[in-house]
Amino acid sequence: MKVLRYFLAIFLILLPVLPAFAAADAGERAFVHAKAEYRQLQNSSKGKLYRENWEQVIQGFKKVAESYPRHGRADDALYMGGKASEGLYAISRRKGDARQALEFYDRLAKKYPTSNLADDACYLAGRILEHNLDNRSEAYVRYKQGVDKHPRGDMLALCREGAKRLSAYAPKRSVGKSAASDSARSDASGPLKIHQVRYWSSPDYTRVVIEMTRTGHYTPHLLQADKREGQPVRLYVDIKDGNVDDQVPAVQKVGDGLLRSIRVGNPSDDLARIVLDLETYEDYKIFTLGNPQRIVIDVSGRRPASLKTARPVLHAPVSKDGDAIAKVLDKSPAEKPLKVTLPASRVSGKLRRIVVDAGHGGKDPGAIGPSGVKEKDITLALAKRLAVRLEKELGCQVILTRDKDVFLPLEERTAIANRVGADLFLSIHANASNNRKAQGVETYYLNFSKNDKAAAVAARENGTSLKQVSDLELILFDLMANAKINESSRLAAEIQKSLVDNLSKHYSPVKNHGVRQGPFYVLLGANMPSVLVEAAFISNKTEESRLRSSKYQERAARAIARAVHTFSQDSKTIANK
């Protein structure tokens, strides 16, 4: 009996602390699980290429730190959250991911100053600010914190070296202000406004474009259908610090068999939300484009057969004049959907429909030659001549993405080709180089850039920086199945050979730069073989003069048309529908 009373007394003493032990154990399990997911991701070369995998790991560490702030693993979780965010940034090159890593490290250093990882956090935060966010003043502050607050830390030497290296950038104000907010402001240019949300319905997917005033951090979420509540599958995107412009409708009804409606709003003062109510769902892709800043969402699913075979409707603003495709370019409100009537399929084995894209246009002049000739004017003239030659020699329908000097965002160009069920997509451009002596012809297809020159051309045509090109290349991993890369490479080879052979008969020299691969926005998401043709160097005085010549344009158009004809005969390419 005495023994029983003894154990009962011990139990009563320990009873108040049992929940703490349970919480501690749960915190340990949560951290171990998050770290196991991180290691699994690190060991998967393919898995690391998908943003959602990184975000899942990061959220795992974040949840540990927030749910168990007094646990011995809380500082470890913040440290690993920072490392995972850095891993994502190394792939995405998005400053928002670098700032996220910075926030993890700042929180660790501030909330757990006695942790043996606090000095590591100071050093890593300084490194991010110095090398990734280009904020040397705040980088100095972080290094100096590592020196002053952690004189016995193993990062002391590195922090001391960093503070010495950046001593000229030491701020006059006192230490303690958040660098994350400072760096965010340095990367911003005013408030983030969402001023347009538009969409296009294609037989196999629907594209939604969110146009914003500047870059912003966004997070996609997928909610499964709730039959009890009558809720469809919903895909929504949260944009941090975003505000929806009053002119954007709160609800857009779509009803294309895949997308039921688009809803936009501000659930809180610092958050904008775009909700896609889906009729059916299989997969989605999301990426960003610049100039102007946009988030592009492609949602795929099994559209009902009756809607899949219906004639396409371009859901975009309608112009008051111009041809059918050009009317999608204007920003004026649409009163009625624009219908594009397509002919019935031609004999099997023949090309039925080709979209020719005149590069640049409107506010985007493209490259400008020594005498002031604009690439947008050359590409339009050449595209019109090519359309005539293709229709005459192949007997197919040719659709121009633009037939006048108007601006057309890059993502809309392939969307047009997908919408009308094109068999081929040809984007016409004129090349440019800082070296005024550079000349010749080259043809590109969508793939990873293999050299710096190809990346530079892609950056120029995309209107982006070279750093952003690497971000775009990652998107291609998700799109390889639809890129028709093999067929595109053969088409590019035929066009390149035909251009060089035919132009060389009339001009000397015509330098052959060959077929190249590059991550071009204008080719992204095309469901058919697609190429980008650089017809000559507009930056070269001699070739600028050629490009202006109607004879050169006609000869180039004839050469491209012949190449397309050869490609058609060899491959028996037909539309997928």
C-alpha cells in the first residue's frame, strides 16, 4: 500500500509537466519529418525543379517554428527554413525567395540570440543582402551584428571579414531596423496594383493572365471539390501586398467547360486573391512574365466534347477596327466575344493552319538599326509577305498575330496559335548585337540555352535580364511534353538551311549561325511545332539596308515558305485535332 501511495505521489507531481513533454515530443517529430522531406528533395534532381516541392518543405519548417516556439528545435527549424529558401532562390533567382530566406535568418538571430545558430544566421543574412539583394549597407549591419553579439561564434572570422569589406557602406543610423523591409522597398516601385485579369480558352487548357504594376510574391493553392457544400475544385493565388484595382470585375463568368468563373478580391489589407472556380481539373502551370509584370496560369482538364470541338472564342478586349486577330490587342472594353471562324480540316497529311507572328510592335519597337529602322516595322512587313507565300504555296490558312503597329504581350501570341488550332507557329524577328559587324541568319526553337550568346538573344527578345533567363529555363521542365521539341528542331533546321541557301544566291556574305536552342517567352506553351527566325542583323548597317528592301523580304519569305513545305512533306504534320 505504501508503494502504491509512493507512485501515486510521483504521478501527481509529474502530471502538470506531462503536456509539456508531449508537446516537446510532437515538436521533435514535426522537425524530423520536415527535415526528412528536405533531404528527400535534395536527393531528387527532378523534384528540385518544381517550386511547389520547395514551398512544401519551407512551410514544414515554418510550421515547426510557429507551432513550437519554445521547443529546442525552433531555432533549427528557422535555420533550415532559411536554407531551403536559399535552395529555392538558387533555382528560381526570384528576389522574393531571397528575401524569404533573409526573414528566416533575421527571425532566428532576433528571437534566439543565445542559439549556437544565431551567428550563422547573421552571416548568412549578410551574405544574402550583399550578393543577392544588392543591399551592402544592411549586409554590413548583419555582419557587424555577428561580430558584436557573437564574439565566440564560429562565424566570427567571416562576419569580421564581411564587416571590414563593407565598412564604407556602414549606415549612419542605428542598428536594428528590418533589412527585409528595406530590401523589399528597394526592389519595389510603388504599390502593387492588379489592374487586369484576362483569359483565353483553348481546346486543351485555359490560360489566365494577371497583370500587375510591379513584381510581387505569390503563392498558389489548390482546394479539392466539396460535394456536400456544392463547391468545385478551386485554384487560388494569393499575392502579398497586392490590391485589386476598382476597374477589375469582382467576378468574371467563363463557362468554357473547364473554368467556371474567376473571382478577385482583397481578403485582407495586405493580400490580393484570385480564385479560379474549375469545372474539371487535371493539372496547372504557373509562371511570371515581365514588362509588364504578369502572372500566367495555365489550367488543363477534360473539357466536355461538345465544348472542346466548338469554334474558338477569343476572350479579350475588342478593337474598333482591324482584322480578327488584331482586335484582341486593344485595351478598350469588349461588348461581344470575338469569334474566329475556322475552315474544315484539309486532307490528312497537309498543313491546315499556320500562325505567323510579327515580333514586337506598338510601344515595343524591338531593336533599332544604325539609321533608325525599327525591328517592329521590318517584322510586320516580312510577316505579311510570308503569309502570302504560305497561302499560295501550301494552300493553307495563315493567321497573323498582328497586321498593324500594335502591342501584343508575348504570352498572347502562342495563346492565339493554340486557340485557332494552328499546325505551326512562326515568330519573325531581326537580330541585334553590340558588335556592329555581326551579321547572318539564325533560327531558334524552344529549349534550354546552350551558350551565353543564345541566352543573350533570348533575354533581348523576352525583354528580360540574363538572370531571368535561367528562371525561365526551369519553367521548361514543366512544359517539355507540349513543346514539340523534336518537330520544332527539324522545322528550324529546314528554315535555316533554306534561308542560307536561297539568300546566298543574291547576297554575299550570308553567314550561317545555324540552329540554336533558347528559352523564348514567345514560344512558351505552344502546342505545335514552333520556331523563332532571326532574318538578319538590323544592328549591321549592310543588313539593315537589306531588311528594308522589298526584294530581301520577298526572298526571305519565299525561302521560309519553301522550308515549311519541305517540312510538311517529310513529316506529314497534321493538326492534333
